[in-house]
Amino acid sequence: MFGALQTALLASLFLGLSCGLIGSYVVVRRMSLFGDTMSHAVFPGVVLGFFLQDEKNPYFILGCALLAGILGALMSGSLQRTTRLKQDASLGVVLVTFFAFGVGLHSLSPQTGVSSYLYGQIAAITDSDLLMMGGVSLLIVCAVALLRRPFYVASFDPGFARNLSYPVKVLDSIFAFLLAAAVVVSMQAVGVVLVSAMLITPAATAYLLTDRFSKMMMLSVGFSILAGMIGCLWSYQQLKTPTGPAIAISAAALFGLAFLFAPQYGVLAKYLRRRQQVRQIRRENTLQSLYRIKEQRSDGKRAVTLSELAQYRRRSPSHVLPELFSLKKVGLIESLSGRDVWQLTMNGEQRAAELIRNHRLWELYLINEADYQTDHVHDDAEKMEHVLKGDLLEALEKQLDFPTADPHGMPIPDPAKTSVLLREGGQK
Amino acid sequence: MKTEVHALEVHDLTVTYHKKPVLYGIDLAVPTGNLVGVVGPNGAGKSTLIKSIMGVVPMASGWAEAFGQPVNDVLGRIGYVPQRESVDWDFPVTVMDVAMMGTFGRLGPFRRAGASERARAEEALERVGMLPFAKRQIGSLSGGQQQRVFLARALAQDSDLYFMDEPFAGVDAATESAIIELLKELREQGKTVLVVHHDLQSARDYFDMLILLNMRVVAFGKTEDVFTTELLQKTYGGRLTILAEMAEQAAKVPLEKIHKDHS
């Protein structure tokens, strides 16, 4: 009825819907190992399903696989209740034991077709398999649509779910059953060994991209389907690659892209944000240096030469120049003579005064209120000067009773007055 | 014969953890419209008291009623603010999403939230000053802000009886005074609020009534009546260590043996 390509695409769709939806809960509930256990625990059921029937019957295998999965979940649950084993160890015991039983049973009486359940083989999926997969994934989609709200609240805050009279334990059982069903839908395409990759990786990818759970579910389904399709096409082109690894690697590649390029949580975005911060801090330090150089002079001259500044910053002029140019761009400084002589503008004067005030206020605070040693405060203040603002700044000034000098005897400038003074001075 | 219906009534409540008793024969009758503090030393079972009344932790024996009915039947009239540590703050939900959960009680599990629910959630966020943060993911908030969000969810529930588990833990001074103002407002509206609190100093100012708890109810009554050196010493003084010790010993004795000794 279905061609090879159609089978591949339909299987990807079913697998993507089931694993994408269920996987979202698996990831936010930190149940990854539970998913892995469930997928390995169904294997002896699959083998038994082949073993007990002469002809391959997808519904019978489905039933056996579900039973084995549920048995595994119950066993690890009772291990936790009756021993002092925690969840990870009790799941681990069940995972390996069930899987070993499956492999052992299979070697006793090897049945053809079992290996495609182990690593996934899209070519081995028959039309009746496909119908079964479609039916089960429809069941999963309906169940999740219906129980969306209770699942969501119970995943976030079980205590509050209880407050809303949701039957948390019943919901957990239903969820375990749906998880087993998702494994069964996907095992022929991906194989039981790698099904958990489909439960975790696409949802983890989605988790890096959004802060809304509903969006995460949709993205997760999208990535699952996409990974399924890429993997199926890949293994379709190159018959040597089993479908399971091809799909899992595709999912991992998508994850890799999100890991690198996610707008909020990706490493590239984090790196760029960090770099921007570092540059900002450097610029602000240069700004302050101009202020401090001027402050140290007795004649009150405001212009500073490039070599003076480089020496003060203990860096080469070529390092300092780009910072000067970007400060000029935002109108904080102006150049008096090409690239050699610079001066703070009115705005620059004010911003520099703010930074210096922050620095000196913080030093004073550390020494007076937190009993720091005088020689310990500078480095800390170097950091704080860039972040101190708003309510905390006001509170700090109030607590120190609006001081005018720092512990080293340097004046603590008042940025508002700085620009006024400057304006008056300019008029003179 | 009951002359008045209490907001909360607890009778002979016992809770065990790994067979060890954590709470022992608790009796309480909290009159409606009070701000009640639950205080006691670490490990006294303060949080467990609330959790067991809510049914989050099972009771070994006893019962709890709210407004004269089993708690289970009137959960819709009860609001619960769990400890802040009880949820994963990296969960993909926004401040608004959490406040919206407060409206789920009336909506039931299936009905869609509409404009009126949204308005109720927004109003609750406004009351705790968190509306400007509505779109933020909850993990990016400070501890005090997170607690305010939890409180907004409880306000959106519009309950008659509230249980709050350490709402002042790890919050800044401004949040603490904002929360206490809000709790007083709730009391003015005739609501009853039970608050687990660990700071004895402020407990005296904050609450109308106090439950002094240490495995047992050492004292329960109006703050001015029970905030006495003698009772506080009894609560914090560790005189109940023998009870805890014996309870632990007893937990190790197999059940049959106890029955045999009794017969």
C-alpha cells in the first residue's frame, strides 16, 4: 500500500508526534533515565512477541512490549519504596536486567526481524506496522491534548497540582503508560537502544530555544519529525546505515545547532554578550582614566594626550585608540587634534563622574561597613563601579550618609554637579 | 456540638516519615479570619503540618477539616503556597504563566482560560508589584521576586483559607514588608492565613495567633497569650528530645511485637 518513501515519512510523523510531546515532559521533569529504562525494558516483550507467534503480529508485539515496559516501571518503583536505593540506581538495575533478558531470550531462539527492533530499520516496517504506529500516536496526541493542563501543573509544581485536586499519582501512572506507548511507536524506526535519544534530544533542543512550555512542545515535535525525516532519507539513500543511528545523529545535529546558535541560551549568544560586556567595561575604564588624569593635575587642564592615556592605562596606544574612537562615536569624548589629544565632553564628564563615584562609594562601604582591609577594596570596586545603579545605589549613599570623600581621601564626585560646574566654567 | 464552624480543624493528626513520627497527635481549631503563624525549631514538622493537611504528605492517622468539611472536598476554597525550593525555577514558564495557574482551580482541568482569567492573573501580579515582569522567565528573578510570583498565584486563586510555607525565606526586607501588608489585607477580607515562619522575633509582630510546634502542639492561642518565655522554652528547649528518641526506637520495633505486648 505504501511506498518506501511514504513509509519513511509517515513513520517520522508518528514518531515525531509521540516522542516530541512525551519528550517535553521527560526533559522538564528530569525523567531522562526513566525514558531510557522504559525503552530498554520493552525489548524482552518484543522478543517474546516474536517468539510466541508464528507470524509477526504488530498488535501482539505491541501488547507484549507495553506489558514489559509497565512491568519495568513497576519494578523500579517498588525497588525505590522497599530499599534505600534512589531513583537512578533502581532504574539502572531494571534497565540492564530487562535488556539482558531480552538479548538472552533472543539468542536462545533467534527470530528474524528482531534485530530491526534493536537498531531500527525503516525498510522492515510493514503496512500493518504503520497502521499500529498511527493508531498509538493518535492515542498519545489525544491523551496529551486532553490532560495537557494537569500534566503541565504536576510537572511544574506537584504540591500545587494537589491543591487543584488533580490526582497526581494517577497522572504519573498515565504518563508512564504514554511513555511506554511512545517507545513502542518509535522502536521499529529508531530501535529500542536509541529511542531515548528521540525522547530527550529534540525536547532538549526545544528547551534551549524558548521559555514557554507550550512553545517547547511544538518545537520539540517539529525537531522530532525533522530528525526522523532526515534520518530516514539518509538511511534510505545509504542502506548500510541502520535508521536508528541516522535519526539519532540527525537529532543531535539539530541540538548542536541550537546549542551554538540559540538566541538566548546558545554559546555564541553568551559569548557575544560577554564580549560586549568586556568591551563596555574597557570603554568605561578608559573614560575614567581621562577623568583621573585630569583630577591628578594641579592646573585643571582637561585635554589628555594619547601617550599620556596609554601610559596611565599601562597599554599600548594601538590598544587604547579603538576604545577612544567608540567613545567618540557615542559623544562621550571629543578629539582636539586628530588622534593625539582628547577631552571629555559634558556627557562624558558626567558618566565618568558616575563611575568614579560608584568606585569610591563602594570602597568606602567595604571599609566602613564590611570591615575590609584598605588594600583589599580596589579590585572589588573595579567590578562594582560598572554595575552599581538604581535603588541599591541610593540605599548605599543613604547608608553612608552622602559622603564626599573616599577612604583614600579622594573626593567622591556628584555627577549632577559635575556637569553644572563644567557648564558654568565653560561660560566664564 | 459545634457552635461555630472553624476555618481549619485538625484532630489527632500523626505523620510518620520512614516509620518515624514527625508529628504526633496534633489537635487544632483555627477560628476564621486570623493570621496564624506556625513557629518552632528546625525539624519540628512545621512544613509537614501544612503538607499533610493539604494531602501532599500522607497522614498516618487523624483528620483535617476546613469549614466543617473534609479538606479533600473543599480544596477549591484553599490556596497553597509551597516552599520556594519545591519547584524547578528553570522550568520553561513565565511569571504570567505561573499567575495563570491560580485561575485553574475554578476553570477545572479542561476549560480554556479566557480574558477574565487573564485579567484576574494580571490583577494579582499588580498587587504584588510583579506585573512589569510578566513576560520574564521565572528563573531570572531574585528570590524575593520569585516569592511574590508564588503569592500572586495564590491571590489569583481567591481562596478563603491559605497555607503558606515559609513565604519569608530568602526574601529581601522590602518584599517581606510587602508580603505582610498583603497578608493583613487578606485578613481584613475575612480570610484565614496559616504561615510557616522561622523568625521568632518578627512572628510576635506579624501574627494574631501562634501555633508553637515541636512534633506536638506545645501551645496554640492568641500571640499575646502564648508568646511567653516559659512556652517558648518548652518549644525550643529540646525537652521533647526524649519523645523523638523513643519514637525513633519504637519505629525499629516490628509491628507484631507491639501487638503481642498489648494483648
